[in-house]
Amino acid sequence: MRLNKQQIEHLAFRIVKGLLNENLLMVENREKTVSDMQNIITKELEKEDLLDEKVKDILKEKLTEIRNSNIDYYEMFRLIKSKLAEQENIVL
């Protein structure tokens, strides 16, 4: 996960605050809404972490082939991650 707990808390707070300020969201309990937003953000980041692990596993299996073909590992990582995200309906 690229964000620490404090960053997620701050992001969730800012999202909820922005939605409230724009009258796009009406809530009875602001703290609970911020907490729910933190949980949503955390779950989405965990999905991306799992996706990264899947991509690493795929690339590990093909590492020799990648080296022999002079394919850029990071470019291949990005391409595979993008394809898997699309297949699994994960928004990056």
C-alpha cells in the first residue's frame, strides 16, 4: 500500500469535506462517513497491492523469456497490470 494510515485518514477527510462543501453529499454522522471512506480507500489500495503481486508472479514465470527478448521489465509490468485490472474491473 502506497499510502500510510494518516494519509488515508487525511484523504478520506478531504473527500468527505469536499463533497459536503459542494452539497453533493448529505450525512447525519460526518465521522462515520469519513471512517467509511477510509475503509473504502484502504480496500481499493489492497486490491491494487494484490494485483501487483499477481503481475509479479506472472513476470517471475516469464523472467528468462523477458531477459532474452530485451523487453523492459517495468513496461511489461505496467502493461500486464493494466490488462489484469481491466479484466478484474479494478480502477487504477
